[in-house]
Amino acid sequence: MFSAIITCLRVANWLNWIAATLLTVFFAVLLSDAGGLRADVFAGFDSSAHETVRDYLYGILALVLPIAVAVHMLLVRLAALVRDAAEGIAFSEINAARLRVMGWSLLAINIADLFYGWMSVRASEGSGEYFGWSFTLTGWIAVPLLFVLAHVFREGAQMREDLEGTI
């Protein structure tokens, strides 16, 4: 079962990078107006909204790579955590550090989501069209959870070392 989870996490990591690459190429082509694509997209907006929509698209392009890196950091560390759990060595300092990095990565994703939300609201106001976004607490609740789990794993690793030292 653990090997299937690890495989799924590795596939998800590949899909993360494929999606990031495709999104980057798409937005770069769109914003460079290759083949008149940008003109076609902007034709649906009033001329006064073109700058707002352009800024929105640049903002999305700027978020793709940082989010892809954060997701990569999450998935790689989660796969390593699952691997260690399968080997029976989940409570270790290394896994505590992995959980802390996962917490920071998820915090970065949540901050990027807030930035995306701000851009969406601004683009909606400037264009009169709805650029969808909704706030969610799930990620914000998961961030402290990961930091608390990191502390629990560190304490568990210390208890394990103490136990091994007494035997």
C-alpha cells in the first residue's frame, strides 16, 4: 500500500511540473500576442479594461513557478515521509524537518492564493467581469497543523532515542 502511495505522489509531482510548464507556455504565448491570441481574448473586454486584464494575466504567470516549487517541495517530502513510515522509522528528526518544510510550503501556497484573490477582485472590478476566487480556511488550518505535527515528530524522535539509550 505504501509503495502505491509513493508512486501516486511521484506521478502527482510530474503532473505538477507538466501543468506548470504548460501554464507558463500558455500565458507567455497569450501575453506575447503570438498569432493574435491576446487580441482575440481582449476583444471580449472594453478597451478600458485591457490594462487590468493584462496585469491579471501577468500576475498569474508570476505565480505559476513559485506555486509549482512549493507543491514540489510538499510532494517530495510527503513521499519521503510515507517511505519512512513504511520502514517503521516515522518519528525522526529528519521527518520533523520535512514536516516543517511542508508547513512553510503550504504557507507560501496560501499566501499566493491570497495574492491571486486580490488580483481576481481587482480584475473583476476593473473589467466588470467575474474572475473567480473564493477564500477558504482549509489551507490556513493545515499550516499550523503541520508545524504542530513537526513538533510531535521531534518529540517522538527524542523519546525514541531515549528509549534506545536505556535498552
